[in-house]
Amino acid sequence: MNPFLLRQFWSLVETTQAQVLLSLDDASLIQELLGQLQQQRLLDSDETSVLNDYASSKLSLIRDIAQNR
């Protein structure tokens, strides 16, 4: 994953309302973040797959960040 896409992903996590991040189940949370990112930038299938795997591996961190806001 390129650094720009990684920064965009974490920026999106920071700007998405904490209540949204905490209220969704795992699959819905990933779809929400990828959907928002897709609106900002056209993702190809490889980027979508990599981001899906990456977000899945970072779910607890994403929820921790949301809880601490």
C-alpha cells in the first residue's frame, strides 16, 4: 500500500464520527470506511483488496481511537 493511501485511510478514521465507528459491526465498519475512501479517490480492485485486509487487521485500533475521542 502506498503511503498516500495509508495517510488517507487514517485521516478518514480520524474524521469519521466516533459514534459511527463504534456502532457498526466489523464488516459494516470496513465497508463504511472503504466506501468513504472510494468517494474521495477511485480505488482499483487491488487497492480495495489490500485496504480491506489492512482495515480488518486494524479494527481494534480503529475502535480504540474512536473510544478515546
